[in-house]
Amino acid sequence: MSADKVRRIAHLDMDAFYASCELMRYPQLQGLPVVIGGGRRREDTWLPRLLAHDPEGDWRADNLMDRLHEIPLAAFPRLKDYVGRGVITTATYPARQFGIGSAMGLMKAARLCPEAIMLPVDFDRYRQFSRRFKAVILEIAPLMEDRGVDEVYIDFTEVAGGQREGGRVLARLIQKSIFEATGLTCSIGVAPNKLLAKMASEFDKPNGISILHAQDLQTRIWPLPCRKINGIGPKAEARLGEWGITTIGELAAQPRERLMERFGRSYGAWLHDAAWGRDDRPVVTESEPVSMSRETTFERDLHAVQDREALGAIFTRLCEQLAADLQRKGYVGRTIGIKLRYDDFRAVTRDQTVEDFTDKAARIRQVAGQCLKRVDLSRRLRLLGVRVGHLLPRDEAPAPQAGGAESPPPQASLFEGDENDSRGTPTAPPKPH
Ligand code: TTP
Ligand code: MG
Ligand code: MG
């Protein structure tokens, strides 16, 4: 960090995220109380509803998706008609005015606002929007830490505009760019660190920007309840309550030693630092994956001999899926391993490192098959997994040697070949885990 620059960290959180993603395809619901919850999305449930509510509307399976914005309000499901134990993932701001919010039971919410519209969740859609808004941010500010589907930290310190008006200029640009690219609004807090930025992003929701400076601690942070600190949960809150501490300011007034005696050295010291707005955690950009794996738990426990065919097929499919994952994400690896869980829940793993980097199903299966020979297969199995580690991006890996191990001779392997086959290449000693 240059001497003339102060640390400025932003926390950005999308507004009513799942609900806002839904409103992009149902704009007729704008401004209405809407909740998201109650099972996964099923497109085919629309048609019978539409035919019942709007028989003149010429609704057909083949025109439905292009006409979602025309669906009449009367055809939308209402909270009052819901029966079940589902909970709300999120609610639009108009719904929140009725006291409805995340994690509330749908039937309880129905008592608060029976006419609220209820839509099922569609994670794929939210993930798409998530990728799009993060891509917009990365084009403007490269130091971004992904904190889940609808929020990120961004290091503003060295970015153009990141210091102007305490970060407000850059925050405004990001907000506007996300809105233009996705139609969605977000709220941003900019502060000296992640801890304070996370709190600041909530100050002016929805579609707000809050700028917090170190000297604002006393006036804007200390009056807040302790649980507003990300890391103080209901348990810690209750224990602080026993001491009569409810606000962050009251927590800050406690001697550090006293907190450490009561809450343990590490958490006690952290509580004290947090109350004083101290936090030097860096913004961590996405790191390269170390390994990738695929595993499956069987519907019934399987035995290597009696269920050889079924196990062989599952094993092959896992290797193919893993190879597809590697190829899609552009990685190759050279440590190949397996994981088994027995019917008594004991787990074992074995791996082997080979010369060549690979993303090929056949090679993965061959080496994983070698690993299988080093485990006890007399017990029934509940789970089988395959892993590839030592990953490198495909273009950084050394090219395969001519006549090298890239296309190895076919070899019998467990679950289908000759189990007494001893032609296998020497294996590394088993690694205890
Ligand atoms: P949040 O960011 O906590 O909430 P939000 O984006 O819906 O609303 P806000 O404007 O207050 O930020 O969570 C992001 C998404 O995560 C939310 O849209 C739905 C999902 N979620 C759940 O599924 N269950 C929950 O309990 C919470 C809190 C969120
Ligand atoms: Mg949000
Ligand atoms: Mg969030």
C-alpha cells in the first residue's frame, strides 16, 4: 500500500437477491410482497394454473417461457394457499414490511401477509446472476473475495476512484455497472476493513452506499447491538447479555483480559478487537483448486465380489465425471487417489502419483484401479470416491513425452478384471489417513 493511501475495503451485498432475480422475469410483481421458498422450481406447474385462471390467454407449453411477464397476477400462487413445513429463503422489501424474512416458516408468514406471492427457488438462475454481477465487479476492481452467492469483499485501496470520497465514487460506479448489466440492485459499505465494511453494507439497504471512516466507530458502530458483528452469534450474545452487555460500545468498554478469561484467550481477544473495529484480514482472491474429486454413497452397501459389475460401472462413471470436471475447468493432475467408506463407517484413502499429468477418464481409472488393490475389499462398501490432486492449469503442465505414459497399455483392474493380476506398476506405500 502506498504511503498516501489508506486502506479502503468494500463489502457488497445484493438486495433481496433470490427475489430480485425472480422479479427480472416476472416484472409484473415489482413493488409487491413476494417470498421465495417452498420447493424447487417446476415449470410444468404453471400451465394448469394459467389455463384455470386465464382460459382465454392461449397459454401453451411452447410459448410459456417467452410470456412469463404476461402472466396475470391472479394466476400467481399466494402464501395463504400454502400448506407444509417449508421456510422462506428471502422476501422482497415490500414483504418485509409485514415482518416477513429469511428462515421464517411459510405458514407463519402466511398469517402475516396472506396475499403475498410465493415463488419456488431456482438456484441455477441465482447462480447465473451471481456469476454475472461478480464478472462486472472484476472488470472494475480485480481484488475481489467471493463470499457466497450474493456477496463479495472488494479491496478499493489501489483502484482508481477507490479513495475519492472515501470510496463512494468507485462504489457508485460498481453499483451502476451491476444494475446496467443485470437489472439488479446491491448495497455497498466501504470501511477501513472487512469487519466494518460488512456492517456498513447493511446501513442503507436496499440500493445504498455507506462510507465509514475509522473516526466513525464511536458514533455509528458502538450504538449497535453486539450481534451485528459478523462472528458474534446467538450464544455469545446471550453470554454477553448475562454481563449486561448489549451494545458494541459496552463490549468495547470491557477490559480485554476480562473477555479473555470469560471467552477463552483467542475468542476473547477477538471480541475485544472487533468491538474496537480492528481487523487486518486481507481480501483473498480465488485460489487455484488443489484437487478435484467425485464420490458417491450407494443406495445399499455393495461388496467388491458379489456386486462387482455394479461397482465397476459406478467406478467408471465417477472417473468419467471427474475427467469431465477437470476438462471443463481446464486442469490436469498427476496424483490420483480413491476413497472408500466401509459399512462400519470407517474410511480409507489411497493415492498414487504418476509422471504424466492427465485429465483423461481412462488414465484416472487405471491409476485409481491400482490404488484399489491396496485396500481391504472383503467388507461391504457404502461409498466410493475418486480424486485427482497436484493440479495445474492445462496450459502450464509439461507436455506428455513421446511414447510416455499418456496412453498406457490397457490393464485389468478391480471390480471387473483379474484380481490376481500382478502386472501393475509398483505402487507407493499406502498412506495412512
Ligand atoms: P442475504 O444477502 O442475507 O439476503 P437477501 O439478499 O435476500 O436480502 P438483503 O437485501 O437483506 O441482503 O442472502 C442472500 C440470499 O441467500 C437470499 O436472497 C436467499 C438466500 N438465503 C437463504 O436461502 N436462507 C437464509 O436464511 C438467508 C439469510 C438467505
Ligand atoms: Mg443480500
Ligand atoms: Mg448476503
